[in-house]
Amino acid sequence: MKKLTLLTLFISLISQAWCQNYYRLYDRVLTFNQSGLINSGAVTSNTHDSLSDNQSAAQKNSVCHNGVFYHVYNNSGISGDADIYLRTSTDGINWTAVPIQVNDDSANATQNFPSLIVLDSASVTKVVVMWNDYRLGVSNAQVRIAVSTNGGNTFAPSVQISNHINNLTEVIGNIAVDEGGNIYACWYEGTGFSGNNTWMSKSFDGGYTWQPMITIFTGSQYSFPCMLVARHSGEVMAIVSDDQFQKKNLIAVTSSDSGNTWSNHQFTFYTQFQEVPEFPAAFVDTAGI
């Protein structure tokens, strides 16, 4: 009987008596077959996980590639400020003892909401990580990306792929790669009070250089962090949650020409006051569907 194994990563918040809060990553391996859950491994806490945060748009911060698990997360306890770290595992239980810092900012700047892709390129395993970056100030959030060509052991200097000037307080999104090796990044703009655009940039050289950002969706009122998937060469889809005046609906924004043109397809139709679908997730299966 065929078995499927699922690795779950999650956050537990522990409140101490003196009201100081610590975030810590935990993981558990679950094994399923057609009848349901057949085994549940122990909950494990890992080294260097204190003051860690697993937040990511659609939780797109864990990937299994060629039998290796890759996980990026935010940690405020290792260097003293909020940085992005990568850890790896071959079994989902035992992780690298010391995680690799991905970002390259100056001290005391904050990074959070990471996402990643892992791909084989020119006989090497390439890891590409995207995050929300505050090195230009807390009201000047930008998207940055860093690339590793040795499976995440080291990262090249990061590149800024957004160029916002309208006092953004966060830019949260994620990345995807199509079968042709083209990499896409999308994110939403947040000012704390407004922000209804979803933006996109793309790279045709493995994540080193990026096309100028463009708006792929303009919402009715507000939009929220998007989900991004890609499949056959040039086909990419972002799912956004669009605030349509006190109700929200999910909209698929699709392109079949590597992001040059886009079309919108609303696929939920909530009409009642404050019906709220948001933070969607999507994936492409092995058949490319």
C-alpha cells in the first residue's frame, strides 16, 4: 500500500511569568496511507529556534527537492535583529545544527515573511529566497532576493527587485519558477491604511537580474498577500484576495506569456457583509495541473 509522508512545520508561543514572549519552531513528521494517518512522530524543537517566526504568505517557506527539505524562517535571537535563515534536513527530523543567514543587511534592520524556490540549474542546486526588507526604513519596505548556487550553503549579495516610493509598511508575497527556469515574484503593497495593487517582477537568468516591477492586479479597495504558482514555460498564476467593499473574493490572475499580459478570473462570489476568504494556497501537481 502506498504511503505518503508529510512534514509539518508550525509555531508555538510560550508566555513566561514575567510576560516576555518567546517564539520557537517545532516540527513533526506525519505518515499517511489511503486509510488516513498511520504514524505521528514526536514534536521536535531544534537548535537556534528561540525567537523564531514561521510567517510566510501561504506558508510557501518549505520545499522538498530531491529528497532534501529546505526551510526559511525569521529569527530575532541569533544576531540580535530580525534576519532570514535557511536550514535543511534529509529526513524532516534532524536539521542543520547552525542555520545559514540569507540576508545581508546592516545591523538592526528587519527582514521577515520569507519564501523560497529550489531548482536544478546548470548541474547545481540553486536556492532562491525572497523576503520583506526594511533596511531603507520601516516606512520604506522593499522586496529583496538572494541566490545560492551551492544548495544554500552560501548566498550571493541580495538584490532589491521592487522600487516603491509610497510609504509602504510591508510588501508580502512569494516566488515561483516555471518549467523553463523563468522565476517570478509577486507581492502586495501595504501602507497600513490602504494598498490595492499586486505587483510582479521576473528573472530570466536564475534570479540575478530582474525586470522592472509591474502592476498585475488593481483591487477594488484593498488586496492582501497573494499566492503564486507556475508550470509550463511561460505560464504563471497569482491568486489574490480582493476587498470588494466589506466583502472579499478570490481572483486568479493568469499569464501564458511569461508575465507580459495578464487576465483576471474571479472564482468566489461572496455577497454578504464581511465574508472574508483570504491567504489562499495553491500548488501544481506532477502532471502540471
